[in-house]
Amino acid sequence: MLRASVDIRVRYKETDKMGVVYHSNYFTWFEIARIALLDDLGCPYADLEKDGFFLPVLSCDATFHQPAFFDDRLTVDVRIEKVPTVRIEALYEIRKKGELITSGSTNHAFVSQKGGVVRPPAKFAEVARSFF
């Protein structure tokens, strides 16, 4: 299994008029964790792009169990439970003081610069498989 964690401090601009974190911000935090995971693997997303590989989001979802507010300290955990091939499913949990407040997922595919689905680069595939 692949996994990573990042800590987030909720900024005022991420809240709505009610003082609650606006829902779209959770997807930004998912991305921050996903990018950290690629960094931890030694396959930074910027390098994947330089090599002509992209990972667009095919689908995403989130379930909000409890709200987050300005200045909350959150931990965003991401994990990939299946060996990544041309598609990757990332699962997320966001916690505040250890308590689950949001869960979600994103699905991605490796694509070329021309937009065609391709196998992941050899380095990524080799490193990823070593965790399973």
C-alpha cells in the first residue's frame, strides 16, 4: 500500500460566510496529499509532466462527516490500496484532533501529452510495486 500524510492549517479564505470550510477546498487538500505521496515515492508530479505523463482526475467524491473551521489543524491522509496501472484510485481521510471529519476518493489515469491513456513510466511502476 502507498500512503502519505500532510498537515493543513485552515486559512480564513477557505471558509464561507458561516465560518465553515467551503467544500471545494477539500479537493485542493486531497491534491496536496497526493502530490506529497508522489514526492515521497521519488516520482514528483513535475517530473512526470516533464517526461510527458499526466494524471487527470477522472472522478472525485467526498463525504463530510463534520465541519472544519478557520484555524483548525487538520491531517490529510492519502492511500493507494491497489497496484497502480493505467488507473489509480486514491483514498483520503481528513482528521481533526484524530477524529474523522471527511473521507473521499479520486480516480486518475496516466495519459500522454496527446491525451491517450498510457502505462505509467517504468520508474513509477517499479517504485509503486515495491510497496505491495
